[in-house]
Amino acid sequence: MEITELGRSGLQVSRLAFGGCPMGGHGWGAVSRDDVGNAIQAALAHGLNFFDTADTYGLGEGERTLGKALKGRRDRAVIATKFGVRVEGGRTFYDNSPAWITKALEASLRRLQTDYVDLYQIHYRDGVTPLDDVVAALVDLQQQGKVRHIGLSNVGSSHASELAPHRGRFVSFQDEFSLASRSNEPDIQLLASDFGLSPLTWGSLGQGILSGKYGANSTFGPDDRRSRPIYVNFHGERLQRNLRIVEVLRQLSRDFGKSVPSVAIRWILDSLPGSVAIVGIKNVQQLKANLEALSWSLPLGARADLDAVSDYEGALV
């Protein structure tokens, strides 16, 4: 198992994280909670110790599923969850207020069946609450022993001036990044190099398009978010481009004897030193395919092929 340290925290995590969005059982097609629970236990058996979820995934169901599966095994897991996306009165909005942070954490702890989380992350900034107030609330929770470390999600270079006074306080940040979505790459480089934050990538398989399971004629039911045009990886020219990427991944998977998704994940791990790829996992079969990404490296020629087909001029070298 490949291990990395989050920031300078001393917290050691696997470079593959078990993503918790599908655990919520909403918007990702059919999900069996028994299958997810078995995959979580299999992940621990293989040395994967990092589990990332959020209070909004399935309106708490993601945390409940994770908490149930980790019961009796809490000491073997690093649990990351998030706050800041609030659903109330039929509407969804962002809330970073100190009062909501405390309320949200207490609810997360109950669902996760634990008395602390290893990494508590701001899911989205609300554009209202000063970051000074957010940090003060989080530090208070750290002092109470309910939160070990704090992290960020969905922030970029536009937040740099706001983050600067709190340099060293956060240990990690999440952003979308994959062969299917590289527009955030400059921001990821900035936050990693200038702020010493560990990158955690979400959408690591482009919501599944990079798994190799889907083609031009694939369809999704109305209960699957990928049926909506806003999930651009599965529609129009973006889909055609992604399928060209998948063809290169297929060839490389044959060359190296690895699964298609594992090659896509390996590209992330090699492109972003010290990063963690978060991957949504529904069952043991998906877990095993993704675990093949660990403990090897892509040759430079293969990385160059993937950089070229993913069509981003600022590709890392």
C-alpha cells in the first residue's frame, strides 16, 4: 500500500481513498449497502485506511453506511467528512457559520458512530462567513478533541489571499482532477506548492467515464445524475473526447496488465506527488480494480500519451 502524509500533520493515509458519495445511495444508479459494506471491510484488509464522505451524501446515508461498516474497526480507519452544504426547507444552500459547523459535526459524529473525525473539511465556502470565524470554530472543535485536522474543498487561486493568514492551519484540499477534467490543474499546483497542502482529487475517474465501462451508446436511468447534461463527461463532444482517452487507457492497460481505471488513477498519482485519489466504490470488484493503481509508476512515454490525448497544454512533466 502506498502511504502519504497529509500536509505536515503526521497523519498517514493511503494514496487511494474510498469515496463516500455512492454510499449515500442517491444519484449513482443501483447501490447495495451490503456490497458497499463488504467493500469497506475488504479495503481495510488490503491496507486502504482513508475514507472520505460528507454530511450531504444521501442526506446523511453515506455517513451512516460508513459508520456501520467501520463499527469495531474505527482504530484502523482515517475518516474524513465535510460540512457546509445544507439542505433545509426544500432548498440547498451553503452555510459556514460557526453555529452550523458545531451542529453539523455533532450530527456527523452520531451517524459515523465515532467521537472524533480525523479530517473535517469545508465542503464549499458560503461567500458570507469570514474565514477567520470558520477557522476559530474549527480550532475550538480540535481543542475539544472532536476534530484532529482540518481541510478544504473546492477552493482555488481566487481564495489565496483569504487563505494566506491561515497558512499551516489546513493540511489538505480537494478539487476535481482527472484525465477528463484538468482545468483546475494550475490551482492545484498553487495550493500544493505555495500552501503545502496535500491534494485530494475527486472525480478521479470522471464520474466513471474513465472506468472503461461506458461507450457512446450508454444510457442512464432518471435516478442517475449522469443522465443530466450538467454531467458533461457523458454528453456531446466531451463524451467523444473522453472515449478517445479511454482507448489510450485500454491500450496501456493491456501493455501493463492493469485494469483500465487503475491506469487512470495511476496517472493522477504520478502527476501530483503526494496526492490522494478519491474514488467512489460500490463493491469489492470495483475496489480490486482500483487497487491495481498502487505500487507502480507509469513510464514517461505512457504519461506523455495520456497528457496528449487529454488535451491540456499545461500538462505536468
